[in-house]
Amino acid sequence: MNAPTPATVTTTPRPSTRSAPEGPLGEFDRVLAEASRNRQQQLADLPDDVTDHVVLAQRESLSEVLEDIARARQRISDGTFGTCPGCGRSIPTERLEIRPWSATCIGCARR
């Protein structure tokens, strides 16, 4: 019996009429765009074997990260990037530099 494969996540290109953000947000947007391209390539490079549970887990993990990246880029567009929705405080820059698609601060992530 073949296991279903997780759906491939693709990010929607930004409209050409909007300019890219500038400053630190622009840099985070560029880092996120590159991370998305890298994860998409990693996903494309995986074997098509739907019976290999390790490959299926890798596909699922990469797909989740791609979704997180897409949501982070949307937060940049919305003006909410870097603000934790759980507590309303700023997410430390150090956390965003390590994992720029983080949606919450560490305290809220632990809850």
C-alpha cells in the first residue's frame, strides 16, 4: 500500500507593483526568500519513494518550514514581522537571525 505524499508547498510570488522592504526588514525578506528557494530545491532533490518513511518525514518537515517561511514573508508585508502574537512583545533579533521564520518569542514557543 502506497502512503500519500505530502503536498508540495510553493510560495506565491510578490506582486511586481510593490517594492521590496528596505532596511532590516528587507534583509530578512531576502534571507527568507533564499531559505525558501533552498528548501524547495531540497524538496525537489528527494527521491520519489513514497514507501520510505525517512523520505516522507523529510518531505513533511521541509513542507512545514516552507509554510512557516511563507507566513513570515506575509508578516513582513503586513507589518507584523518580529512581534510575538502570543504576548505582543518583540521577538529578539538574535532569534530571528537564527530562525527568521520564527513566529513567536521563545517564552511563548515553550508554552
